[in-house]
Amino acid sequence: MVLSNVISLIKLLFIKDKELYVFIRKITGYYPKNIDLYRLAFVHRSKPVKRPDGQWANNERLEYLGDAVLDTVVADYLYSTFPDKHEGFLTSTRAKIVQRESLNRVGNTLHIDAHVRASSHSSSHNSYICGNAVEAMVGAFYIDHGYKRARRFIIDRIIKQHFDINDLVSSETNFKSRLIEWTQKHRITIEFALIDTLADADNNPIFKTAIMLGDTFAADGTGYSKKESHQAASKKALERLNADRNFKQQILSTATA
């Protein structure tokens, strides 16, 4: 380990991107082996870079990979931490950790925005660029160091440093899970339907989802991902159920036997 650190420090003397190199070491606890992976992890699609082969690239592929690695590690961690909890609890708690709002908060706390390459217009309209970059960084780290170290980094440097698990367990921010639990309790059918795909001024896709409770339209919501639009629509549906007694009775009347 000491020799590895010495070699990394020697490399640091000659590397052209020292600031990013040190930044990744500070966040993850490990020096990068392939700094190019992390450069790409911070490239938003609004400002892609040209690769040596002439193709344009951004961080979306790394974001996809990082999302999958995060889901796996968080699920594994919660499964081990709460051996007596049921599947619904584990799913809900995992969602609170990996949701865009949470990862965006982590990204802002880590000042990832200082390293993200994105158009100024996109940065001002897409509030989840930092959260997406966190996922991409996880994907880059997984490729660079493998699953064992990625698991350690996620648990020690993301979950334990940025989340109070006890507080998280007692909070209720997953509106979709809450709505589904309510429909299951009252035997109401629920459907999430993608009704439109739009684009903002920077050509980022915006998804619009509608929720049907029984045969009745309950609410719709938009977001920069389908998951985000589901949460937005679910929040509106829950608020409507709480505020409109007649609507709630109408939905309850459609309960299945």
C-alpha cells in the first residue's frame, strides 16, 4: 500500500490534470489509475468532448453503469444492516439513498459542480447535473478499481458520510412507494403511464407521467427521468388524496374485492 501511494505521488508530479487527480483521491480515498475515466465522468451531454477516433462522448454511459453499481451496493449494505426488515422497507430505504435529489445533494456537498463540463444554460435548467455526475464517477471508479473497492468507497465515503441511516429510515420522501402502499392497503389498482416526452431549451429530454387510480386520472408530473416524473406525479396524487375528500371517496369506491 505504501509503495502504491509513493508511485501515485510520483505520477502526480508529471500528470497534467493534478487538480482532478487530487480531487478524486480526496473523495474516493484512492488515486486514479486512469484519469481519463474521471474526466469523462464529469462531461455532461450538453457539452460533449471529441474522442481521438472522432466520435463525441459524454458521461451518460458511465452514469448508467454507476447507477447499477450504486443500486447493488446500497441494496447489499441495507440487506446486511437490517437483517429483520422486509423487502418493502429495504426497497424504500434504498430509493431514498439513490434518488436524484439525494445524489444531487451529495454532489453539491462534494463541490463536483466545479469539475463538471456543461453548458451554462443546461446547468441552470437541469438541477440534477451534479447527481448524475456522482453516478458517472461511481461508474468510472468501478471500472478503474473494481467492485471490492467501489463497494468500500460507496459505503464509507457516500453512505456513511452523507446519510444518517436512522433519520433516513424515519423520513418518508419516496412518494411513489407511499402511494403504492396506500393503493395496496385499499385494494386500488394503479397505473403509471408515460404520456409525453418533451425537451427543454438545451434539448434535454423531459418525461411526463400520468397516474391512474382505478379508472380515474389522479395526477401527472414531469422530470428529467422517468423515475423523477413518477415521483413528481405520485407527490401530486398523494396531496390530492389528502386535500380532496370527494376525490378520495371516488377512488375508494373503485376498490377491488
